[in-house]
Amino acid sequence: MVTGPSTRFFWILSRDTTLEHETMKRLVQKAIGMGFKLEKQVYVDQKPETAPPPGGQTPAAAPGSAPTH
């Protein structure tokens, strides 16, 4: 878990796309205990099909292919 200098923002980061339910529950409880408000908590979809490719780079288009914008 990463926090800023105030209780306005915190992030739960993982090297894997998912965390065990009990681990997430424990970290959320810790955040609450530290004074964070969770009314606006956002969970980010980490499904493999929506995650960026390894290295954070988007795949380059094949030569001659149309742009994907």
C-alpha cells in the first residue's frame, strides 16, 4: 500500500493482476484505520485483456497497416 502525505489518496499495488481476497480486505482495513475515507474508492480492472503489455509499451503497428486511432 502506498499513501501520500495526507489521507486523501492511497494505492494498493501488486505485481500480479489480482490479490487474494483476505490480503485486499486486510489492506483496506489498514487504510480505514489510518483515517482514509473509502466512499470514492475505485477498483481498477486488471483483466489480462485490459492490462498494458509487458514493459508498458503498446505494440507497434505492422508496416503498412492502418492506424488504430
